[in-house]
Amino acid sequence: MDRGINYFDVAPSYGNAQERLVPHWRLYRNRCFLACKTEGRMKDDSRKQLEQSLKLLKTDHLDLYQFHALTKMRDLDKVLGPGGAMETMEAAKKEGKIRYIGFSVHSVETALAAMDRYKF
């Protein structure tokens, strides 16, 4: 924060990054943008990861919560389909637990399809 960094991005799959980040940014929470990801493709999996991340990060909300590595079209279909993780995202946004919904992707085709199918 003293050097101007105010964007922090973590994920459960980044080892113990969530726990290691807390002591360093916690005093600056109101001045930083906190992003996190879920690999959960279904509603229950993504909700469990969201709640765990909020607990580990010792915060009541994330500024950006992202679908992690939507590489295949079938990942996007699961996320946006019935019982998919988008249901968690939209509910969490209404609850004030996340501000923005996003995604990371390793495929141009999937990225374009995601943007066509949902207003990220």
C-alpha cells in the first residue's frame, strides 16, 4: 500500500495465499480492491469456496469474485446453467458479499462466449 499497490488477487488454488495476505492488507481493507476466484462450477461448490475465502481473508465482502480458468465451453455451460455457480454469484452480490462478477479464461472462444451470454 505504501508503494501504491491497491489491487490484490488471490484464489484457493494459490496455496496459502489467502491466509498470508491478511496480516499485510487488513489495516488497508477500505483502501484496496480485493479479488478472489472460485474453481467451483456448481452452486454448492462455489458457495462453499466463497464462504471459506471470506473467512480466511477476514472480510465481509470481495470486490471481485471470478470464475477461475473457464477454459472449456463445458465449464461456461456448467457455470451459467441450472444449478450453476452463477446462481451463487448473483445471490452473493445481492447479499453484499461481492461487488462485481468476473472470470479468468484461457480460451478466446470461451471468453467471447462468456461475454455474449452474461453482462460481466
